[in-house]
Amino acid sequence: MKPTATDTPLDLSRLSVLVVDDSLNIRKLVSEMLRSIGLKTVKQASSGIEVFEILKTSPVDLIIMDLVMDPLDGIETAKLLRQGIDSPNRTVPIILITGHTERSNIMRARDAGINEVIAKPFSAQILLDHLRHVLTQKREWIATTHYTGPDRRRHTPAGYAGPWRRASDAETAAPADTEVTAMTQ
């Protein structure tokens, strides 16, 4: 049986993670979950504003952030990280945790450049699975006028026959010449 990505051990001990939530109890809980799965450096922030203060002096490898916070919520914070002129780290992976999993919130999170969304409540195993996905399934970085973040396409379905819109698509997965001719006629 071929090993899967979840079977491969993942060394998390060198990662630095920032947990952002306005609830001290949630910050403590998530921090303990992270330590239980092998992380040694876990920092905490209580607001989106504090994220920027921490990132200016202390780099992190990943941010785990709540959606509902004041004065900046998780999505607004992600937008500023991704598109802000003075952003301390545009490309830091972001996992959003939320109890508000309405489709509109998921779409807003995706469009803000958030890598993953985890629904509350969640277990340490779910958190580990999302960490593993973010760390091992790298997606192309997209920077346009209207969007900055990881490629929103999580995968290309087998047999995809639609238009190839990015230069990297043409290099890696362009259809054969005969297919291009058929698509343009």
C-alpha cells in the first residue's frame, strides 16, 4: 500500500506559529493543541492589530486566526497582510478558525488569500491535517490588482477542458495542439 501524505511524519518542532483570537481561552486551547502535536514556538495575539506588531519584530511560519475579532476581523487582517503596502509578511500561510461557516464567509476568506478554513469546534487531529496540507501542498502564489494569495484552485480536475488562463498553466498543463485547435474553433 502506497503511503499517503497523512502517513508521512511531519517535523513541526522548528515552526513558529502565531495564534490570533480575542478569546484568551481559545488562544490557550489552540496553543496547547499545537504543542501536543510537536510545535515548540507558539506565539499569541488577541487582535489583528497585534498581528502586525508581532510580525514586525518576530517572523512566524504560519498564522492560525479567528474570524470574529475587533477592531479587525480575521478576513480584514488577512487582506491587509496580503495586499498592504507595508505588510511584514505577504506570503505567510493563514488558517482561519471559525464557528461562522456560512458559504459567504468561506468565499470571503478564500478571496482574502486565506489558505485553509477550520470549523469550530475542532480536534488536534483536524488542526494537524490542515497544517499538513498547508505545509506540504504548496500552491502557486498569485498577485494581481484584485487578489493576492495562494492560487484559489486547490486542484485541477482530471480531464479539465476549459480555458487555461495563466502563463504557468501553459507551461505545465497545456492541452495538446489538437485540443487547442478544437477549443478555438
